[in-house]
Amino acid sequence: MRRKGFEEEIVVDILDRYAEVGMIDDEVFARAWVDSRHRSRGLSKRALAGELRRKGVDPDYVEAAVEAVSDEDERAAALELARRRYRSMAGQPADAILRKLVGMLARKGYGSGVAIPVVKQVLAEAEDEAAELLDEQANFD
């Protein structure tokens, strides 16, 4: 509003009124942001915290909102992202898949301590599925 040329007193009055009726609440905003972005984009806690800090949310609210995402939920989101992305990589060499999936997870804010085990799990699952298909084919012969 300041950039639009409104007087300071008017800006303060409007913001005070919004705060009174609950339209401005960093704590609620932070929780909603984390919930939405974690579910829809699979972002890690680190990435979510960074986004909220860049938006100017109070660090205490950022920490509380991010802590609502459990380590298990974070790992599950990383696993789902990696599985989804892997489906479009069929036929590529395993080392290329590993590099691309770990890179994708890193861009979503996941550290190597989460990304590498998750990608290894996805590759192992794919290998198991391929072995099962081969076994089924062998049983038809």
C-alpha cells in the first residue's frame, strides 16, 4: 500500500484492523504454507523454512510450522517424488538415474542423508519388479 501512495496512518490502521479480525496471522500462514507446499510440491523442511524466511515470517513461526512435518513424512514425500520421476527414466543407465534423482531431490531441499537412501530404495524396487517380471515370463515357458 505504501508503494501505491497511501498515507502511513491509513496503512497502519488497515493493517491493525486486518490483524484484529485474523486476516494477518504469520503463525497460521506459516502452518498453512508448510502443509500446502509439502503436500503439493514435496518440498523438504529446509526448503519450506527458506521460503518462509524469504517471505519475512517470524523465525519462531517458521520453526514451529516446519517441525509439524515429521521426518517420516518428509522421507515419504521424497520417496514419492523419486518414484514418480523414476517412471519417466526407464531404460536409462542406473548411474544416470541415481545422479538425476539425487539432483532433483537436492533441488527440493533434501540433503544427501535422505536423498541417497531414497533413490537406492527406488532403484531396488525397480530391480525387484524387473526380477518378478522375468520370473513370471519364465513360468510361461
